[in-house]
Amino acid sequence: MNGRLLAVLFLASLLALFVSWRNIDQPGLLSDYEALLFRPRGMAINYSGLWHWSLGDSYFDLVLTQDGEKIQGDYCMAVRNKIQMDCGPSKLSASLTDGADPSVRGTVIFGAAKISFRSHLTGEIGKALLRREGKDLVWRVTDAPVGESYILWEARLKAK
């Protein structure tokens, strides 16, 4: 009888853990990871390209190159009609192969990209999660850089 009681208690605790895990206070985060974990094999995700988001007089451009699981690139964020900008010296015009130091570096894991980015304003490091949704690229900052930064917390970028 003790064996059955232990088994029931074990299953009940697993169920309680699963329910609390599902109710984590970050909406959409678990479903993103669940979708990535069940991605069919052989479906390579390509993050290379020039990605763009804009709203009114603000824009965010992200240029990425991918080699296998490694990603690097640069970004430019401009707000208030370019009065406030967080852009690299090249403002994305130079190729990353010309020796420019990329401000974005990361790795593709289970189809999502975990990246670190360096603020052009302060030099501080932030972290973000990238994922593809159809033809779009979803950018979500998970750890903002310290100090002044104009980077978007979350955005859906289109291929440019």
C-alpha cells in the first residue's frame, strides 16, 4: 500500500509542478520554446539578411550573417526623426566582412537565436532572443544593457 501511495503522491506533485510551470508570468515564452522543441528535423532556420521595423519617424534595422549555428551582425535604432540614434559607425552601410567589429553575436539553439548585443552609446552588453515566424523575425530583449539605450524591447521585423 505504501508503494501505491508514494506513486500517487509523486504523480500529484508532477502535475502540480507542470501546472505551476505553465502559469509562469511571462506570456508566450513557454509556447515559443515548445514550438522550437517540436520543430521537425532538417528544418534549418536562416537568420541572414537585412531586417527592418518602423513606426512613424522611428526605425530599427538589423543586419545579420549566419554561418552554421553562429550569428553576427550590427543594428541601428533611430527615434524621434534621427534625433536619438544608437547605430554603429558604419550605420549598416559597410559589409561585416570588411573588418568591422560586429555589435551582435549569438548562437542558434533549437531554431531560436540567443544573442548578445553591444550598445553603441554605452558599450554595455544586452541580451535578446530571436526567432522566425513565417517570413518575419521576432526580436525580444531578455536583458537590457545598463545605461542609456534606445533599443526596442520587442519588435516584429520584416525582410528588407
